[in-house]
Amino acid sequence: MENQKCNKEHPQVVVVMVPLPAQGHLNQLLHLSHLITTYGIPVHFAGSSTHNRQAKLRLQGWDTETLTKIHFHDFELPPYDSTSPKIDLSCPFPQHLLPLFEASTHLRDPVSQLLQQLSGKFDRVVVIHDVIMAYVVQDVKLLPNAEAYTFNPISAFTTFLQTWETIPENYKLHFQLQHSTTDIIPKDILTDAYRCMSKEMLEFAMNQFKLLGFKSGWLYNTSRVIEGRYLQLLETIHSTKEETKHFALGPFSPVVIESAENRHHSFKWLDEQEKDSVIYVSFGSTVSLRGDQIEELAKGLEESGEKFIWVLRGADPNDVFAQGDQVTRPHLQQGYEERVKDRGIVLRDWAPQLEILAHPSVGGFMSHCGWNSCMESISMGVPIAAWPMHSDQPRNAILISEVLRIGMVVKDWARRSELVTSSTIANVVKALMASEEGKEMKERAAKLGEGVRESVAQGGVASLERDDFIAYITR
């Protein structure tokens, strides 16, 4: 049922989504698009034809009928260098994506034309853009009836730490005393950004950040139930610099999953397992593990004695539909899958992660700690074995393990260039799934997940904040 605040009441407002063409970013804004359409507000989703197709194909949790309510604009990108994903343990950032991101800046002209067309038809054009797509939407400031909201695709915790690094030391001391922040800033906040991503990607991102002066507000895929203190601190810091709104609208993805007609084949196996007995292992769409690391992980899962479902695939190429062997498919030693078939299965292609995490038999998640994955796991009340790889993931791992205490670390970021041994993996899996410490983490995760699900119900804090955002853009 659509929200009562519908288009009949506010026919003058249109929303335009401009995502970064990477799965974790596409996914979040497509989920947000659906949430906004439930208020009866028209949403236009502007991106490359390839990545719009990718986002729609991989959408989880919603009836595909919801896609018909969103207006997709399929623009073409100019040719760009599309190399295969590489593996670098010292900084395993998906450097192969950078040419795609650079090519995406050419969306500025078609997006600008779209905004001009819509500005002539609607009283207000609301642009919601990925923080790393600021260049593309900068012409919004030329339209008198348009306003932009920057979507921050990472946690409020990580955003706060990044902001904290830019504050002068004398102001930090004053701020800490005034707001009692000494207890919520972990000692290891990973101050060197070059350690988490490539220098080239950092420079690209910084050039986008320099263009952000035209925004009317910040949007976050998080909940105040999870990160309320850090959102308050961000609002306080920004209030001294600019008058912008901050809206925590997450989780964007649904928190109640209904059984689909065409269920993934893995659910037949999951249905046969006991409650909370399976650990789900997946490292997202931008990570490729080295062969020797895959071997250690396989041995570790086997040695743990715990049940598992493992998504073993390489990082997405820039075009997931391209023909040809762009990505070397990871492989296991012959006979492994047959040997573990009674308590583990290996998936080779894209898996319905949200639905898997929602399954009653799943009681743990070994994850790279991308923010999408963290929010999905938290929403479903599943504790995390954290194995961060790049970008915001090391800090998200700190949030999960040290702040929320709903997970434990598999691989310490300080030792990121080292191979994680099978014994380490086995010990963490057993601790998360079968120890008293793991039981306590599961209880905290379950309680937090329940709080998040309650927050999106009618009258919950997230539901009310969504209403506030809609009321603000339709004011």
C-alpha cells in the first residue's frame, strides 16, 4: 500500500537519482528510489544503460513490479579502458573501476538536459546524487527551482572519522570537552586514507568533494538506532560551517523478506539446516581473492566444523554483461565440494544476499564490511566476522567489532598484506558460531536488528524521519 502522502497532494515535485556506477552505490539509490515512490512522488533514475540494467537485474527484496514506477534514463558512456580486476594485498582497491568512474563524468551534459526538461514541468526538481557524482550534477545550481541532496554511501561513523581528521587540533580539544566525545572515538581510526584506497581514486574523490557547495542536505543509508550519536556529531560539526539538513533514511533495503516464487537454488539446502547454524561467506562485488588465500579460506571453513554457504566469485568487471573471459574465475581443489557437501555449499554466481541473511538458518556473516552488507546484516540481526578489504571497510569493521560489538575481526587491517591462515579462519568461525562470546554477539545483533526493524514501522524513528524528508522536499 502506498504512503498516504502521495502525488495527488504534491504533484509539483520530482526526484532525480544520480548514482555512481558501482554495484554497492547503484543498489542503495535504487532501494531509496523505491521508498520515495511509495509517497507517490515520481522518481527518475539517471545512469548508463549498462549499469541501470545491472541495478535492476540485481534488485532484491522488492517485487519487480516496483521497477515500473521508476523512470530509467539510459545514457551511453564514451569508450574507456576496461582492464580486468587485479589483486594487490597491500591495497586491494578495485583500481579497474577508476576509468569507468572517470568516463561517468561525461554524464554531465545528458543529466543537465534532463534536469532542464523536468524543471519546466515541475515546480521543484530534487536531485539526489552520490557524493562521488558531484561533477555530473553541478549544473543544478543554475536552475532556480532545483535543489540537490548529497547521498553519503558509507556509515555515519566512517564519515564522522573522515570529518574529524580535517578539524584543527585546537578545535578538536574544545569539541571533545564540549560534547564528551573521548569515549566514542576509537584509538585506531586509520588516519592515513592512502592505506584504504589508491592514490588515484582518492584524488578523484577529493575533486568531487570540492564541488559540493551547492547541496541542500545530506542523506544517509543508516538509522539513528545504529549510529545516532555519530549523526548528531556530524550535524553539530556541519552546523558551524553550513546550513544543511541531515536525514538518516535507512535502511533503504526492506527488512521483511517475503518468500519469492522463484527461489534461489541455495534455499533448498538452507531450509534443511537448524536455526542460526550456518555462516554466510561473501566479500561483495569489488573483491577478488588470491588463489592461495582462497585455499586457506576453504581449509579454514572445513576445519571449523561449522556449516557454511560461500559465494566464491571474482570482482565485477566494469561491464558485467560483456562477453569474453574478463575475469579469471576462482577455483577450488578437486574434490573439495564433494568432501564438504554435507555441511557446506559453494555458490559461483551472483547470490541473493539479502534473502540469504534473512533466512532463519543463517547465524553469522563473514564479510568485507562494505556498508551495504553491514546494513543488510544489521537489519537481519546477523553478527559479522569482519574481513575488510579497502575504502570505508576498515572503519566499518571497527564500528562492527569495537563500537556496536556485534562481530569480531578475521583480518586486522594493520596486517592486510599478510595471508590469513586456515587456522585463524577456523578459530574465528568457531568463536562466532559456537562460543559463549559468539552467543553474546548474536544476542546483541538480534536486539539491534529488532530495533532497526521497529524503527521503519509506522511511528518508528526511521519512518518519521522519512516522512520529515518528504515533507521538507515538498514544502
